[in-house]
Amino acid sequence: MALPDPLKLYRETITRFENGINTLAARHLDSKEVGLVIDQYARVSHGLQHLSQTSLDRLYKRMDLPSRAEVDALARALRRVEDKLDQLLPAVHSGALAPRPPRTRRPVVEAPPVPVKPAAKRKRKAGSDDDSAT
């Protein structure tokens, strides 16, 4: 006895549910009450969106923060400036940016820095010209 395919059962259940909803909506969608409810829902939804947007704008203004529209405008202006700079700058070759190491298996050996010796102090010799002048 083979087990039923769970995905097939799921698809059939979803299809039956959708068909039931579609027939129910088709019967009642032509009524005037459904149209009024949809209209009222749309008005309330748009009113809430407007209220939330104005509240956020006031909040941003009080907190001295830019709104999304202002940030988008700044981003567009910055993109235009960068595009103009890209047109003005010469083309940069990728090889000119950084010297590439040799492609060998041996590691690159850097020359050790030459240690700097401190300057030796001069010793005064007895009987030099400096001593006789004083």
C-alpha cells in the first residue's frame, strides 16, 4: 500500500479553499454593501497612512533628523556628483594601483634595515690648538 503524496493533498486542499472563497466572493461582490465596506476601508487606510506620515514628519523635524525623502534626494545628488567625477577622472589601470609580487614559490625577502650607528664623541687631544687659545 503506497502512502499518499502530502504535497498533492496540500495542493488539492488549497485549490478547494480558493474555489470556495471565489464562489462566495462572486455571489456577494455585486451587492451594494460590499462596495460600501471596501470604500470605507480604503478611506480609513489612506487616512491612517496620511496621519502616520505627517506624524513622522513632525517627529523628524523636532528631532532635527532628515526624512526619507530628504535622504533619497541627497543620495540622488551625491550619485550625480560621483558620476560627473567619474567622467572627469582619467581611467585608472588596475596594474598602476599597487605593485604585484613576483609569482614564485619563494617568499619575498626584504632587505633588513641598516642599523644607524650613533655618532662617536670626539676626544680632545692634549696640546691641541683649542687648548692653547684659552
